[in-house]
Amino acid sequence: MKIGYAISRVFNKYLGFKQVSNTTLENPVSISRGARVLNSNIGKYTYIGKSTVVNAEVGRFCSIAAGVIIGGASHPTNFVSTSPVFLAGRNVLKKNFAQLEYSPYAQTIIGNDVWIGSNAIIKGGVSIGNGAVIGMGSIVTKDVPAYAIVGGSPARVLKMRFDNVLAQKIESTHWWAYETNFLIEVAHLMGEPEKFIEAIVQIQGTDKPSVSSNNS
């Protein structure tokens, strides 16, 4: 479902003062009160907490807590001035002294099944791997590997959720890409990674489940 500016105003009025514009939602998605989601694609079964700002490609099954900022704008540091009034396009000051070309938004990518703790900040242009965990209050300035747990300012890898072999096996299943009915069938094994992988491999070998097209 693509949401433009007109529908964004409806969201603000009737669904709790949230702003969603120029964004595609692969429902079901939950966006909490006070959140701003701009120029983004959000995968299904992802939730976005209160007062969070998102400008990014976000995968499926992501858990994004309150007060998070993802993919903020940048300013030119190699120009004489960093002010937007010298750049092309609209800006908050509604003044243009020049029309210098500059793209303030680098593509930010959040993988599938990523958990982002409260008040974390993720710099524009950063990629977060599948299954990663971003600790609360972290400031992420560089890419995060799949299944890494990071924290701090600037954020660094604290540990990995699984050893390399197991992490690769889980990621190779692309479990988030399958239809809901299939996931319900294997959901009881989510707490036992090895058995979960075995079940998926077995089912794939006999009757491969259907795959959704987005965020696969």
C-alpha cells in the first residue's frame, strides 16, 4: 500500500498524529503515535515505536522501539557553507540563495528481523544486516553485520547472536520471505535454531512453500 501526502494527513487526523508520506507499507505494519515515516519501504510484521523517525528501506519482522532516528539528512561539508539555503530544492527556511546540487539522503537499509532499541540513531547510508540487534541509545555510523549485537557511541560489535556457521544457516533459509501459513507451521521451533533449520530444509525438500515477492 503506497501512502502519499493526502493520506498522510488522514493518518495524522484519525490515527494518532503520526506522519506517513511517500511510503510503501507491506501490511500488516504497526506505526505508533508520533512516528514519522518518510520516503520509505516497510516490510510486513514490522512495528515502529512512538516518536521514531524513519527514512529507509526496512525489512520484515523488524522491531523498532520508541525515539529511534533512522536515515537522517546530511549537509555538504566540502562546500563553503553547510546551510541548505545554498542548495537546490525546498528547505525548511524557504529560501534559496543558489541552486547547488546536493543529495541530502543516502540510502539506508535495515534488513529483516532487526531489533533496534529505544533512542538509537542510525546514520543515513548505513546498512544493518539481517537479525542484527542495535542496543538502546546506540549511535550507528557504519554498517552492521548480520546477527551482530552492537552498542555504544559510536556503536561497535559487542558479540554475535550465533556462531558463524549457525548464523549463515539461519540467514540462508530466508524464513522471513515465506507466507504466513508456512511460518505458523514452524513457529514452535523458533526457540531451537537447529531444529528450525532442519524443519525448513525438510519442508523445502518435499513441498517448497510459497514465497512472498517483497523483501525476500
